[in-house]
Amino acid sequence: MFLRYKSYSDWTRRAGEEKVWHNENMEHVALWGGRFNGAPADALTELSRSTHFDWRLARYDIAGSRAHARALHAAGLLDDAELAGMLDALRRLEGDVVSGRFAPRPDDEDVHTALERGVLERAGAQLGGKLRAGRSRNDQIATLIRMYLRDQSRIIGGKLLDVAGALMVQAERAGQAVMPGRTHMQHAQPVLVAHHLLAHVWPMLRDVQRLRDLDSRLAESPYGSGALAGNTLGMDPQTVAEDLGFTSSVWNSIDGTSSRDLVAEFSFVMAQIGIDVSRISEEIIIWNTKEFSFVTLDDAFSTGSSIMPQKKNPDVAELARGKAGRLIGDHTGLLTMLKGLPLAYDRDLQEDKEPVFDQVDTLDVLLPAVAGMIETMILNYERMAELAPQGFSLATDIAEWLVREGVPFREAHEISGACVAACEAESIELWDLSDEQFAQIDPRLTSGVRRVLSVEGSVNARAGRGGTAPQRVREQAEEAARHLADLRAFTAALIVAS
């Protein structure tokens, strides 16, 4: 079936047969080279090889080949027996890929080359050689990466929902517990612990919504675009698209083969996920300090020190914070590669895969660890409640109480600030001021102001939609749960990956 040669430079061409070369231990099938008189230099071979990272696309490639075989049959280029033989060869090849019996060899240039070798081995040169008709590696890879990203949107999205779900469980456990809300890392106003935790949930839900929205654009298949101009063999790209789970095929073959904006869009969402996970992780790192003592991490999600026996370190949170930079770097590298490419396909586009593969691999390991850390951590509600009213966090409540009494806010703001200054002078808190002291600051500060000088009164007063009042937070949690359940339906519907 294969032509045999003594070295890479010892090439021979025979009509109707694939060009191949081999060394003493293996054979090689090339997908190009008809006008070349010599083999590529070893340095070029090494530079061109991509099986070490694109092999993960093997099942998508085989799925594409099945659809392509059916399209060849519909176009009259394979008869019924040939189609059956081709599909059987692809079925056996997929089984061998999944089991590991078939794997790329060192001289396979990429996943497509390796799998073509596998098809030829199982279908024979005559039948196997027909599979390449009407397609190019350009439209193949553009299609495969979209299929892969559609599945990974669901897989990574599902793991992010696990993190969001763990935060929601903690919010439910917290009930009406309070904590100091902060801006600029300074005490601002008291909030419910649940309100704060849910503030981290919503960005994560939006990340999965972004992936679901992106899926509608990824669901256009470039198959049938050929190298750049389409195919002449009568195959219907729309039929192939539907066969592969796409909703439609691309309108422009050049765009289909040479654009990677959808890969960049996916990459952005991966980077944003890293940022959102890093933000809650940064807070957990701070909360875990002795000075805050807001949280105790489970031993299973902490590590110790090689020299200090007392240490219990928040390594999961720190790694999440660190890996966010890696995810951003992958995205930046991808955008930089794309910025100056002319139409249509350029070999630079081989570099689109490793950044997103790295992002996927990073989040695939990171998100379960973060979900476990959050699910098992214990929040110190007493410590949070102790600090909630400190730092003059009720000053705004005084100003707003004055507004309700008819005082213009500009004056109310000044009066409330004067209360803070008086407390700072005596190193006391707002509720420590006597009725006489309030009256000396401004006669409109009657004893009625004391109704708002409590954390409970402060949080209950913020009863508008989106506020931290207990009823609003309960409604918010219910709405977040509805969003999460809706997004679970998206993440559960894989296209190819098992």
C-alpha cells in the first residue's frame, strides 16, 4: 500500500498513489508535495509538526470525515459500497484512537496527516485515497476548532457553574449574617454576607451566558470552503454542516477558512473567567489572614510550609490568582498573532490553537479546585458582624435619615461628616454619641436618628431591587438559581466530546 524509501531525500512519485517516505521504522503520508523534488529539511519538519497539541482534535476530525464521506456519496463520488467501507474504516479508526491503539507518529505532520494514514491503513489506498477530494486542511481545521470550542464552552461553562453553585450554597448558609461592605478596601456600608457572595456569582453566570451567545456564532460551519474558494465537486456545505451539528454553513469561503475572531472571542471569555475567579480568590486570601479572620479553609484545600509548622496557606486561591495572568497572556498572544494577517489562510493560524488549549487545560484543573475550596470553607459570621458597623459605616444612614426629615442632601452630607469628625476626636463610634452631642452638631439630629444607627436597620433600609435588604437578597438568590438552571441545560448538551 505504501511506497518505501531509504531516507527522507529518497522520494519517488508514482501515478495514482500517495507520496510517502519512511525511515527504517515507520512510514509517512504527505498531504502535499506534488511539485516538490525533495523532502522538507528536518528543521522545517520539526517546526511544522503540531500533533503534540492538535491530537486532541482527532475525534472531531473523524466526525468531519464521516460527514465528508456522506457528502461525497451524495455528490456521486462514492458508491454505496464505498461509503459503507469508508464509514467502517472511520469507525474502526475512532475506536483505535479512543483506546490509544492508534496514535500519531513522530513524522506525522499534524492530526489530519496522522488520521489520513489511519484511514489508508484501514480502507486501503484506493478507497482511502478518495476521502481527500473536495476538502482542504484549511476548511477542515477551521471547522474542527469550532466544533472543539463548542464542546469546551459547555465543559468549562459547566465547571464554572459549579463554582457559582458553591458560592450560592454559602450564601444560603449565611442567611441574614452581616459583614462590612467595602469600597477602596475601606469600610463603606454594612451588607449581608449573602449579598456579597452573590455579587461574585453574577459575573460567572454572565461568563457562561457569553459562551452560550458565542455558540450561536460558532454554529456556522466552514466545511466546504476548501482552501479558500469553495469546492467544485457538487457537495452541499449546508448538508455537511447539519450532519456535524451546526445550524448553517458560512456565507463566505475566504472568511470561513481565514478568520479566527471566534477563537479570540472564546479566548477572551476564558481570560474573563480567570479574572472573575481571581477576584473571589483574592478576597478569600485576604479573609484568611489573621487580621481579618473571616474564613477558615478546609485542610484538603490548603497546604503547609516546608519550614514553618504553624502555616496553613490558601494555595488554591493563590494559584487561581496567578493563573489568571496566564489566561490573560494566552489571550494577548493570540490577538497579537492575528493582528496583521492578510487574507486568506496563512500558516500563522496554526498558532491559534495552543493558547486556547492552554486556557482550557488550565481552567479544567483550576475550576474544580476553586469550587471545592469555596464549598468547604467556613465563614466566621461573628467576626464579620463585629466589624460590620465599624469604620463609621453607618454615616450614610445618618445623612439619608436627615434627607427623609427634609434636610437637603448637601447639608445632610456635611452634618454626617461632622458626626464622624466628632467621633474621631474622641475615638468612639457613631452610636456612642449622646443625644446632647448630636444636638450640638446640628439641632435637626434628634434622638430619632438612633433608629438607623444599627447594622440591622441599615441593611433593612436598602430594600430597592438589587439592594442588600434580606427580602431583596432572597429574591436575588432565587433569580440566580433560575439563571444557573437555565445555563445548565446549555452546558449539558455536548456536541462530540464524551
